[in-house]
Amino acid sequence: MRFAMSATTALEILSTEPFELVFLDHDLSFMDAGFPERLHGNGKEVARYLARTNFAGHVVIHSHSDQAATMAKILPQATVCRYGDFDVTTAQSAAAR
């Protein structure tokens, strides 16, 4: 499992490694919450990359931001689950229950 805390890092990882599943948030820095109309440096930039490269895996947009709807328009095949409305577990943690 890999994660990125910036659009730049996400794009670097996505362009060099194969993935079947991507969890995508809009707000990747404090600027994104304060200035949601920004086009770069946030989840919208990563969503545009995934659309442009015809990402074949599954995308889950898990943003609490209202920009999740904008990202869903960019990636209509994505599943939108607002942050806090779901739990992510691994096979290990599920087996421990």
C-alpha cells in the first residue's frame, strides 16, 4: 500500500507504479480547503491525470469537500463515499475481529 500527501507525490507514484485501487481525497493541503476553486495541487489534478491516462482500476473519492462532486464529473466511473461514512480494513484487521 502506498500513499501520497500531495498531488505532486501522487502523480509521481501513479506514473511509475501499477495500481488496481486508488482512494482519492480533494483536500491535500490546507490551501485546498480554503481555496477549493484551485485547479492544481489537489485531488482534482490527480483526478484529471487518472482520466487522461484512462486509469483502468477502481477509484474511490473519499473527500469530505464539496469538490468531491467536481471530481466525480472528471471520473464518472469512480465511487464517491464522503470521508467518515465508511471504514477501511485490511484482511489482517478483519481477521482479528
